[in-house]
Amino acid sequence: MSLEDLYREVILDHYRNPRNKGHLENPDVKAEGVNPLCGDELSIELNFEDDRVSAVAIDGQGCSISQSSASMMTEAIKGKSRSEIETLTQRFRDMMSLDGETEIELDPDRPGAVLGDLESLQGVRKYPVRIKCASLGWNVLLEALGETG
Amino acid sequence: MTDLSHLKADFPVLANGVHFLDSGASSQKPIPVLEAMDRFARTSYANVHRGAYKLSVASTDAYEAARARVAGFIGAADPREVVFTRGTTTALNTVAFGWGLEHLGPGDRILSTEIEHHANLVPWQMVAKRTGASLDHVPMGDDFRLDLVAYEEKLGPDVKIVAVTGMSNVLGIMPPIRLISDLAHRHGARVVVDAAQLVPHTSVDVEALGADFIAFSSHKMLGPTGIGVLWGRMAALEETEPFEGGGEMISDVTLHDATWAEIPHRFEAGTPPIIEAVGLHAAIDYLESIGMDQVLAHDLELTGIALDRLSDVPGIHIQGPTNLEDRGGVLSMSMDGVHAHDLATILDEGGVAVRSGHHCAKPLMRRLGVAATARASFYVYNTEEDIDALVGGLRQAGELFGVGS
């Protein structure tokens, strides 16, 4: 395991150029969260159409892991239903909690369960103190979804 | 060059080669401290101030000898002015609640600064809310030092206490406590100093310092965790009510009332950290065998080397003064395009331990306009090799993240 496995190019790309950054005009739901240990911050705003995410925006500041994870998350949840997002979230959490040696194999045909770029965050498992960074966006997402649930 | 490289062998944790640059958070422990605690626990340990038996007398003697040792170390006029606490935080809370609740009310002002550690901010926020006193802060100037002109302007008869750091855990600066104290005293205010970073790194004489209370921790000065010191001028301690009640701190107790034991025991409710006091005693012996002037000179030498070597690392900004005047060996850094946590992870891969984050000083981070910094802090066991590893790791981080490319 080397630093290049943790800081893969796709992670650095999302960190430098976060996707869906900003704010929505009339968000249906929103939430914000902070990691009190390190001070990383993230807000998320969502709009739904027919129970599917039609627009998402994030804003925040923090390390490459927290911000890239959130950026990739926004791409992964667009167009997804709530139940698909729940499956996806579980997938992500499973990936983070796996023993660092195990390479996970994702089933690309499983509906709503494709992590895509997020798989690049697998390397974080080798750095246990950084898992909370990768999880920040997802925790805020769940809070936002719970707001209406 | 203050060569202290022979000391490294006294610190077992460092044997694995770690470049430990986080002494500002907590320091490593030398063998003499570990052995003193072990020997005491094996041969002389019992509760203090209670037993009529020989073992308890021996234990009490060791505990009180530690108090006298601390008093001598900081130039206190009387060992009774030394109160053992759990650490700096408890010591500062003792002043905030024990002194503050007695002497503050609506219309009074507490004057702190915007560079404080949360331990010297949050207790005052709590006490301000309870008493109706207001809380004001001395700003930091653009030179990373307290704005003393603003300080003088903010002083007035309504200021009852000034709460200030003796050395910033982020910036490394040492505010002029003597001047700050003299000005405060002119207005009848008490002065409490968060000396958690100051006492471990420089020679402190409380009489010369001029404050009314100072607080510091054993674990940042080569001693064990779990014990710290509140020093108070006797007149200031006499104005302070006990903050915790319980055993040991009373003179007499009925079902409805109690009277307090003598100072300092009235501030030491419950069984105190006895083995830790013995460890702190040994830590002071160890530091004095080096000499506190040597300790500071060594810290500053490393700081100077680091500042010089960091000046041509692409994207690095030092969050603090880049000169060596009135400061200690603490360097906070940020790098363009690389977050402090990423810096810390990359440095850790190279065996370099630094602190990253807001350093329990979030208002100061906002003032500096950064969310977090990576902080290197130096102590007696650090060497130039640690700086080599630090600078190498920072360059690697810059390359990995494409800084300056």
C-alpha cells in the first residue's frame, strides 16, 4: 500500500474540481454536517422529481478525502430513488468497513448499487483515521433524506 | 549548536525511529520519569493525608515533596500556592468557576483573546452566561501577535479578569505577560495565564511573570498524564471558592454544612494523582538537569532551521511569525491546495508525526482564514534529522498534489 493507492488521480481530480458544488435555488431537503474532530464541513441540498434525485448541490471545506467522496457521491445519486440511495449508502459503508486486505468485487448489474468512481476510495480502508473523512458526505446525505422521511 | 541528541535514547517510544513533532499536544516520557513512578508504586504507595500508618506517611511526603519541587521550579513564594489538578483544563476551570462565579456579575467584563485555546475560552463563555458578565477579546495583529494597543483600550474598571495564553499552541508566540499583568492590575483586574505551552519550554518565574494564576500540565513537560498545576498568588487563591467538593478538601462536615481545609487542600477534592505527582517531580528534575534556558534555546534553534528550510518548499505558508523573537518551538503550516489532514497522512507515511486540524482554537483558525493547519512542535528529543524528514514529507505532498505545477 502506497500513498498513490490512497491518493488516486480520480480522487485528486474530484478534490480539485468538485462536481455539483454550490447551492440549489429551492431545495426540497437540505442538511449540513461537521466533523468535530477535524473541522471538515459539508452541506447538501437535494431536489426530487417522482421520488428520484433531480438535482443535488454540495458545499463545504475539508480534506481531499472528505470533499472528493462527497463530490463522487453527488454523481452517484443523481437520478436515483430513495431506496436505491439506501442500497448505495450501504454499499459504500460496507466498502469502508471491510478488512483492508480484501478487494471488493462490485456487481455492476445490481440496480442502484454501482459505486463507480467511489471505488477509488477503497484505499482509505488502510488509513482507519481517515474513514470518518470519507463518510462525512454520506452521513449528511442520510440526515437530509431523514428530514422528509 | 545546543546538542541534545544524546537525550533521544532516554525516550523508549522514540526507539522505533518516529520523527515525533507533536510535543505541543503531549510529550514523550523519559526513562527516569517512568522508573520513578514504577519505583514509588512498588515501594511507597498509599493514599495521602489519611492514614496514620507509615506507608501513608511516606506517600504523603512524596506527594508534598512534588508540590515543593513544582513551587521551586516556577519560583513560587510558598508551596501552598501550588494546587494539583487533573491538568491545565481543570486548573483553568477552577479559576473560571471558583473565582469567576464569586466575583463576576452583570456589568462586569471578562477580557480574553482571540488566539486562546478552547480551554481558556469555553470556561469563560460558560461563566459569562451564568453570571451575566460580558466577554470581550483582544484581537491579534497582522504580525500574529496580540494587539496591545487594542488591549489597553479595552481595559477599564469593569474588566475583572484577563485570561490570556502564555504561549500560543498554534502561532508559537509568547505574549508579554508582565506588561499585560501590570496593565490589568492598574485597573484592579486579576490575570490568569494558560501556561500549558510556556512552562514546559522556558524558565518561568511566577513573581517576575506578574500574573495572579497560571495553569499548566505535566504531560506536556515529559511527565505523566492526569496531573497539572494551578498556581495562584495566595491572595488570589484566598478569593477563590473550591470548584469541587468531596473528601480531602474539608475541615469539618455536618449533614448540612462544611468548612474548607487549608489552601491548597481545599482545591484538591478526592484522592489526588499521587503516582503522577511523583512522575511530575522526576520530569522537573530531568528538565532542570538540561536547564530550561537550554531547552528553549534548543527549541528555537530547530525552529530557525525549519523556518529556513521551509521557505523554499512550494506552496507553504507559515501561520505565525517567521522570526524567533518572543516565541517557542511551534510551527503551524498550510500548503496551497493540500489540506492539513492530507499533509499529516503523507507525513505519517514517512514516519513524521505532526498534529493536523484546528488545534482546539477554532476562533483563531477563522481569524487566520484557514480551516486547519499542520503543526510541528519541537522539544528536547528532536534533532535536525526530524526536520529533514518533515521537509522531505512536505515536498512529497506537494508533488503528489501537483502544488506549483
